[in-house]
Amino acid sequence: MDRTERFYKIDQLLKDSKVVSFARLQEWLGVSRATLKRDLVYMRDRFNAPIEYVRAGNGYRFGKPRAGPRY
């Protein structure tokens, strides 16, 4: 699976669930921890995706839209 496909799948998982654990994302995508971390950072920084970590749920979700270009 290439990077663009992973971005799409991350987007779909986060839209479909309130909170998605890192382990579930990693398992679903079949990538290493480092690759998933890079993908999440890339989506936040380059696409301005409002991905945030939720400590209480021990996972990630889409938060409120950030300033600047919209995701």
C-alpha cells in the first residue's frame, strides 16, 4: 500500500470512529510504528488535518479544524 492509500485509510478510520487506538491504526494499515507516526505528522503538518491524541481514549481522533487552509 502506498502513502496516499494510507492517508485515505487513516482519514476513513478517524471519520468512522470517535477514537482510534494507535495499535488499531497500525494493525489496519500493516505498517511499522515509525511509519504510522510519520504519516500522522505529515497529515497534520502538510494537510492541516486536525488529528489529535486523546489521552482518555488512548487513541486519535479528528478535533476542531485548525487555523489556515482547511483539511
